[in-house]
Amino acid sequence: MQTNFTDAQLRDAGTSRANEILRSCVHCGFCTATCPTYQVLGDELDSPRGRIYLIKDMLENERVPDAKTVKHIDRCLSCLSCMSTCPSGVHYMHLVDHARAYIEKHYTRPWHDRALRWILSQILPYPTRFRLALLGAKIARPFRGLIPDARLRAMLDMAPRHIPPVSRNDDPQSFAPEIPRKKRVALMTGCAQKALNTDINDATIRLLRRLGCEVVVAEGAGCCGALTHHMGREDDSHTAAAANIHAWMAEVRGAGLDAIVINTSGCGTTVKDYGHMFRNDPLAADAAKVSDLAMDISELLMQLDLPEGGAADLTVAYHAACSLQHGQQVKTHPKTLLKRAGFKIVEPADSHLCCGSAGTYNLLQPEISGQLKARKVKTLEAKSPDLIAAGNIGCMMQIGSGTTTPVVHTVELLDWATGGPKPPALANPTKRSPATPAVPILR
């Protein structure tokens, strides 16, 4: 793609990177075939290629974004399926992230949109605030029908019926391995996950200790910054990311780390991109080191001696989170590990398509998200599984709100198969999220 940025424009690091990405696009349109929003809406401007044209025009002309451009960019899931499909290697993630930051700086949204985005940015990354908000949602749920805004109704729908107790395993501390130490790793405990499902981190710690890892929860580490990053709030996201970099590098420079393990794939995609985010910052070297150490839990487990067999005779429908299969290009490890543990694995049709969760997308774009959820649940249930496994809390909440089939994290199953407790979602059916009211189909 030909671009016409001026030398002055290219002195901005973000614009310079956008120029590189735009020039790599050859207009082939392969991305439209795997773009979930294009499949749902059928509008070229709701495909990666269409959004690329909008972004190019907006950045080259340094114009104030108009409502049409903002609408179509807001509708992007950042599922990154287009990056898996693109034959030219267009790094769409960096391009759309820059566009969102540009919009945040130059576009004045309607007041109710600004208020909603501000509230999400001030609640979701903070576990204590999020827990209080979930409690409020439980109280407000009986009055759902009186709420006119579909996005506010979506927030009530996504709130779990059961709010788990606080896990002290999330506090800064070190857990000794149960066998001679093989690795010393830092566990990212996250933010929303600590409020929504404490079983995942608990299972991760048990499993890693059983396999010979010393597990450290670093002082000062918290939200990865992804939730605000994808809303274009760069200052907020970089502040959260910098706190993590300082916390983990303190461990690196102390007793050392072999890996930073992440069990929420949306966070993993962002942490692995810290090197890019801070490339022109004094933290550049430390950020690059953190990105190099970052691993999805499945990547780390592939390096350890996970015992074979031990699993119950269950059929598991594996849902591949977009952030894992497209963002991190980790496609086979979770299935390999589950099969090694003895589970029977099945995959849904169109497994490359997003479930519609995508961070805050299911809250900000509930109608599109609802259609994608319905499609994903239908393809998963078509396999008649005993349970559904995924490696991302957002996907688990999204899919779990549309099915009565138990949804559990991959690591919970691996922990169970190697001597840990039965996942609570299987042991206690009341912890499952019942199906939510149907979301209207877009016309």
C-alpha cells in the first residue's frame, strides 16, 4: 500500500510504525475471510482491510476522527485472526492499537460513552473494586428489564451468580516446589481473574509446584494493562505495565527467574508486547527482558515432565482463545497437554473464530458479541462434550454465560489429572453460569 506521510509525521514513533505496517498491506483481502465482524455484519469497513483504509486516511491527513471511522474501529475485536491469515505479515495489532490511542486523544465521544469507558477503566483492572461492582450487579440483576442501555444490561448478564472468596495465594509470596527445583517462575495473578475465578491461579500454583517449580507472586505486580490499552488509554495501560516490569525485574535481579508464567492468554499477548510498547522509553531494555521471559502456562508445561494419563474418562471441547492462537501463535500445546493427561479432545467448527469476549468488547458491543457467542456455543455444543476447556478467563465467562455445559480452565484439568482437586465447576454445578437472555440479532 502506498503511503504519503511527511517527514515531520514520521518523526513520531507511532506514526512511523503505522507507516511500516500500512506499506506491508497488499490489499489481497484474505483477512476478510476470517474476520468475525465482517462475517456478522458484511460491511467492508468492518473488515481489517476496510479499517486499514480508514486508519490510513485518518493518520495521513491528521484529521479529527469522525463518528463513522470511530464506529468501525470500535467494532474491531482485536481477535487478530487477520494476522494468522495475512500472507504479507501485516502487524494489524500495532496498527489498530495506535489508531485507538489516536482516537482517544483527538475524538470527543458522547458523554455517556466517555462515562462508561472511564468507569470500566477504573473498575476492571482493580480486583477489590471489581468485586464490589459484581456485588452491585447481583443486587441490580432483578431490575434488568428496567434498564434501557443494552451495554449496562450486558454488564449485569456477564456478572457471575457466584462471587468466589478471596484467595490468599494471590498475595505476594513464594511457593516452594514439592520436588527438587527445576525452575523459578513468577506467576502473573492478573486483575479481573482474581475477582471472577480464584480457582485458576490456585490450580496453577499447585500444578507447577508438583512439577518442580518455585512459584513467586511478585510484590507490586498487577493488571497487565490490556483492558485500558485496547480502549486507547495509553497512559493508564503504560502505568500498569511499568509497575509489572519493575516488579518482575526486581525478581530477575534478585534470585532470578526462568519464566514469567501467565494463565490468561489476553494478558500474555500484551505482556509479550511490552518490548514494543516501551521501545522508546528508558524502560526499553527491562521491558524487552520481561517480554522474552513471558510464557503462556501451556508453553511452560511443555518444558516440564507432565505425567501421562490420570484423567477421568471425559470428552473435552477445547476452545482456542484468539489471544492464544492468533496473538501468541500458541496453537497445539493445550491440546497436546490435555491429550497427554488422558482427556478426549474435540474441537468445534470454525475454531479460529472469536467467541465475542475480547476484553471489554462484550460490554461495549453487546449485540455483535452476542451473535458471536451464540455461534461459538452452538459449535461447541454440537460436539456433545462433557465440558469445555479454555485458556482465558474472558472466553470462559463469555461461553459460560451461554451454555449449561461446565467451562473450566485448561490448567484446572491438568491439575486434577495429576493429583489436584476436582475443578469446582465440575464438582459444584451451582457455580456454573446459566444462560443469559438472548441478545437481539443485528439487522
